[in-house]
Amino acid sequence: MKEIDKGKIKKKIKKLKKKKNKVDEVAYIYFLAIVGFLVGFVLLVWFGLGYLAKINNANNVFIDDLIEEVVEEKGEECIKRDILDGVCIEESEEEVGKQVVGIMIDNHPDARPQSGMSKASVVYEVPVEGGYTRYFALFLVSAEVEKIGPVRSARPYFLDWSEEYGDMLYMHVGGSPEALDLIKSREVFDLNEFFGSWYFWRSPARLAPHNTYTSSDLWNNFLEDREVSNVVEYEGWKFGEVSECDGNCISEINIPFLYPSFVVDWKYVDGQFMRYQSNIKQRDLEGEVILADTVIVQKVKNKVIDGVGRRKIYTIGEGEAFVFQKGNMIKGTWEKESLSGKTRFFDESGKEIKLNAGKIWVEVVPDDIDITTKNN
């Protein structure tokens, strides 16, 4: 057996120890480098997050200040609007979706001045036979109106617009044969004075047929007697804040209905349009001036259909429209896709026009009539 050389073994052990020490030194250096990198990264993140937090806090303060300034200048944001006229209401109120009451109102010279017109939320003015015009005045069921009228008869095209307001209450005194047939076939929720005279009264101060009146108390009595819910579903227009005109503003709108008694002028005064008829400022019997926050001129196709002069007005389809609000005029179009569809108004780019909340008048004119305007 070969003798072990202890000296050689010791030399090899020394060499191995040196190699191990070198490996340990390299590993230690790498370890220190890694630890240093991690510490540096943590410190960088720590200080970076602190800096970002400071910036974010500064931005939040700036944004909060900006919001406060806007709120101070513009007032509180309108969170909940009434569907009918866009007026802001309290969030706790149940006004949205409440019943709408539509009443046919006479505009014959012998019916003037009318009662309750200044309290209506929406009014349609539309030609009837002979070139006269008639009003379709819409009220919220919760409105308080002591006297409304004179109430007159139904026409088919008014029934078309009534379909846009859900199961609204439609009040009238009789109607044309076609209108009465439609009320029956469409099962319109109506109140006809011929069959419910106790919800109306005849005034001795006027001659028939310009002497029939009703009130909010009477329509509420009818709804209670019928045990009808005051909540209905229907689509409203789009509403929003409208900026005041800042140049080339509309000061007057002229609508040449039958001359001279039915010619209409709207004059822009202090943020609203004031109504003139036959060049006389229009007031209701209670002395209130007739004002509108938005005036819409809707041009429609129409034709005379009988010897009495009754008209067919095409309410479904599309046509030219002008929307006036805050002294601005927006030229565009109207569209109504179906009987129950909402008549909507679009600008020339095809975008639906946001209406100024408040009282709205829709002037429905034959498409061969040209309206004129004056500018400041």
C-alpha cells in the first residue's frame, strides 16, 4: 500500500481554502451590491411617493377651490329635473313622472284674455279651421290654478301630441268627428265637458262657446273620483344650462298667423321671451304677462280636408325647426318617429338640442309660412 504524502495534502487544502475565500469575497461583494440597490430603490420609492402625495394634495386643494368658485358663480348643480319642463326640484320630491293635464284653450278674439295661461308649463299653438289658432296648454297635476279657459273642442293632431305624455288627462269640450273617433279608438284618458259638466262651469260673463272653464281643484276631483294614480311614465326633452347670447342676439320673433288678430311676436326681455298678439302685450285675465323661457317654431306639412276648413296636420315625420332661448336662435329640424314617440329637436349637425328649463311654447306653423326675426 502506497504511503500518503501528508505535505501534498496540506498544500491542496491551502489552495482550496484560498479559492473558497475568493468565492466568498465575490459573493459578499455581490451581496452588498444587491442590498445597496434594494435600499436605494426603497428610499427612492419612499421619497418619490411622498413627493407625489404632496403634488396630489396640492392638486386636490386646487380642484376643491375651483369647484367652490364654480359653485359660488353658478349655484348648486341641478341633480333632479321635472320631466315636463326641466325645472330643478328637490331630490326628495316625487314630482318627476307626475300626471300631466292637457287642456284645449280657445284663442278666438271673443275668448281673450284667457285664464290660467301664465301657469302652463308647456303650450302648443296650432292653426285650426279658418286660419285661427288654438292652444293646447299642459299643466303638472300639482299646479294650483283657480281658473283655466275658455276650454274648447278637440282636434286630431292635438291628440297626436298628447300621446307623448303617457296616460295624460286630456280635457276638452266636444271635438271634431275625427277627433272624437280617435279618442274612442285610442282609449284616450279624456274628460269631455259634454259627459262631465260638473268638472267645468259656464261663465255668465262670456257668450257660448267661449265661456267654459275649469280649475286644478276640479281636475283633481275627477282624478280622485276615478281613483287614478298621479304617476305616469313618458319621455321628456333634454334640458341643460343655456348660455346667454353674447353677440348678434335675437330681439324679436314674428310669426305671421292669420292677419291681424292672430299675428304673434315674441320679444326678448331680461332672459325671457314676452308674447305679443296683434301687437299688444299678451296677459291672461289675471293680469299676468305671458312669458316663455324657450320658444320653438315647428314647421309642419298641412292641408285643409273639408268645407268647414278643418285641417290635417302631419305630426309624425320630420321638418324644419327653430329653437329660441336666452336670445340665441338654433336652426335645425324636428323628428317624431311614431305616434307615441317624442317630438325631438336637432341642430344642423344632428345633435339633439338641450332646452332651457322653464316655460316652453311650441309654435306649430304651416311649412309655407316664413317667420322673421330681428337682431340687437
